[in-house]
Amino acid sequence: MTLLDDSPAPAPAPAPSRPAIKGNPWRPTFRGTALVTRIELARRRPSAKGWVFYSLVVAAIVGIGVLLAVVTPEGRTSIPMELVLVLVLGAGMLIAPSLAATSINGDSSEGVLAPLQMTRLTAGDLAIGKLLASWFIAFAVLLTMTPFLVYAFVRSGWHWDELLIVIGVILFAVLTATAIGLAWSAIAARAVASVSLAHLTTGFLALGTLLGFAFAQPLVSETVVNTQRYIDWERLPADQQQAVDDFWMTGDASELDVDALVCREDTWEYGVAHTDQIAWLLLANPVVMIGEVSPIVNPETWEDDGRAAPGLFAEMHRNVSEARMGPSPSQLEGDAWDECADIAAQVANDGRPSAEQEAEWQAEQEEWEARYEESATYDRAPWIGLGVQGFLLLGSIWIVIRRLRVPYKKLSTGSRVA
């Protein structure tokens, strides 16, 4: 006799869960970074064509440096040194990103990236090591310019600490451009695409910010009404036209009949941009950032301060400061010039400007000089540019580290792993 058991059958034991795949560590180490840097410098020695290209770039910089040393006049001048610094920045932002933009996808296509990822090297070691190896090339370019920098520095009126700060910022900007190239190398599967995207990005920082500032001005403009009263030449007799010309040229009003002048009034509107609202676009430019960390030169006291006359960086700082200050009250008020009243007042004063006119002109001149000196000595503002560079640097390194961690979650079509 069989006893039937109505109790439910026991549930099957759950399958053991697979631990979540976290990938290899990401934090860089000193020994790992140094090892990857040495490997990259050894592997990425330029070919014969590469040496020719780099030699031409260095020769062009050296030639321009020699030319500047020859053609610049005697005495203190900061222009040669400023031009050399701009050349170093431009060469570094051209060469270093080009090398970095083929560092990851080039290794992947050659099948040498995966073996490195399977070692005890972390993703941070690979990212930082590749970054430093490409960045050292820009440092080598700077070393080739050392004799010209020393010569130009002696004539510049700058201090040593000021020059070191500017050089440090240039190297920081080149490091950021190198990181951008490395990030595109990690994103794009083809080296041609990554190099093009790297140069487009750095070109946008150098030129796109200037174009953005120019195109954004109509968006922040205020309408100003301008009213002028002037002589109507079409209705003025020919003899009086000649008399007016003689008066403006020589001050002779003997043939001028003030009562016969035919005048007309014209009113039109135009826009004055509040550039203080969009000046941050200029400050994000890497070249402007270099000018903002350079020393301030007072156009009135530069000789007593032991400096050279304001050069390229000082003029750049003044123009950027003008944009940061925005339009002056007189610019927003518009102009109300009356040519006919000016002629009548001068004729009544025997051809000389009246006291009221001279006072008005003097006030305008003093206002212009005060604004010029204020903009030239305006506080420097490199922090927006440094912040943008720092954000791009950290963001690019974060992208590279994420793309170098294994195992891969997703691969682009046609990507080679090993």
C-alpha cells in the first residue's frame, strides 16, 4: 500500500550568482605611470618623416626668433619675448595633441594595447603615462627656445617670477590640449578621425571663442539714438561750399555767410553692445589667458617702473579689460553734434573755438585718457581660462580612464582588441 504525500515539492536551490565585474583598478601609481611613460617615449620615436616635420617646426620658430632679435630696435622691448611665447604655445598645441590623438587607437589597431591592459598596470597608469609622454614633446620645444627666451627676457623689463608663471601656464594649456587629443584617441576608432577632432577642439578654443564673442554682441546690444545737425551740401550754393571748406582748412571765415548756411537734422539708431556680459568668452581663450597672467604695464609710468613700453600682452589685456568694463555712460547717451552751431560759434569768436567748445573737447579727452589708463591697469582675470583648462583636462582624463578599463562593455564596429 502506497501512502500519497500531498505536500509541495521543495524548490530547487538557486544558482550561485556571478559577482559583478568591476574591471581593473583605475587609480594611477607612480611606478606604473613612470613605466608607461618610458614605454611610450621608446615606442613613439618619430620616423624619418616625423623628424623632418619637427625639425621644420623648430627651425621656423628659431628663424622667427632670430629675425625678431635682428629687426627689433635697441632698448627695452617685450615684443620679441611675447611673440616667442606665443610661438611656443602654438607649436605645443599643434604637436602634442597630434601625438596623443593616435596613442590609444593606434595601439589598439596594432594589437599592443590589450597586453598592457592585462598586466598589473591600472587604467590610470596607462592614461597618465601616455599623457605625459606626448606632453614632454612640447617641453622639448620649449627647451629649444631657451636661448631666445633668455635674450628676449633681458630686454623685456619683466621679472623672473613673472616669466616663470607665464611659462607654467603655457605648459598647463599644452597639457590640456594633449589630454583632449588623448580623449579623442580613446573615443574614435580611427586615427585620422581622432587627430582631426583634436585639432578642431583646440582650434575652437583659440578661434571659436573669438568668433563667438563677435557674433554674440548683437544679442547683448542696447539701442542708442544719435541726432546730428549738419550742413545740407546739396542745397548750399557753390561759393558757400568753397567758403566752408576754406574755413575748416584754414580758419578763414571772410567769405563765409553764416546766415546763408542751409542745415538739416538727421536721427538714426545703432546698437552698443554690453560686452561685459559676454567677456567670459574672451577669457576662456588660451592666448588671452596667457595675456591675463602676464604683468600689468601702466602706460603712464612704465619708464619709472623700470619696464618696457606696453607690448602685445599689455595691449591684449587692455582690449579685454575694455570688454569687461562694458560701454561707458557717454557711449550709451549717443552723440548730438551740431555742425552749424559749431561754425557759428567759431565765426563769432574770430575763427577760434569758443571757451565752451574747448571745455567740451577737454572733457572728452580727459574721459578717454582716464578710461584708457583704467583699462590698461584693470585687475587681471585669468581664472575663467584656468578653470576651463582645468575642467577640460580632468574631463578628458576621466574619459580616457573609463575607456581603458577592461572588460569592455561595448566596442565600436571594427575595433581591434588584440
